Amino acid sequence: MRRSGRIASDWRESESGSPLRYYTLTPEGEVALERFRARGTFFRSGVDRVLGTENA
């Protein structure tokens, strides 16, 4: 995901010893996440309709 530009990372010092890598979403990552959520909601709605659990 770093290579695709969807997340950025940086190293930060840690109190426990070794530095830790922290990840954040880039603007491109935010767009990709929203698209993923939209597809997931659409898919879930279809499954709910098939199972008859739309309003459960």
C-alpha cells in the first residue's frame, strides 16, 4: 500500500527501545477507503436482501 501511495509511514522513537513505524492514510488512501466502504455496503445490502435480514 505504501508503493501505491495509499499510506505513508515514518519511524518514531519508542520508550520501550526500538523505533516503531507509524502508518497514516494519504489523500489517495482516503479515497480508496471510501470506495471500499461503498462497495462493502452495497454488497452487504444485497446479502441482507437475499437472507431476508434487511431490517434486522
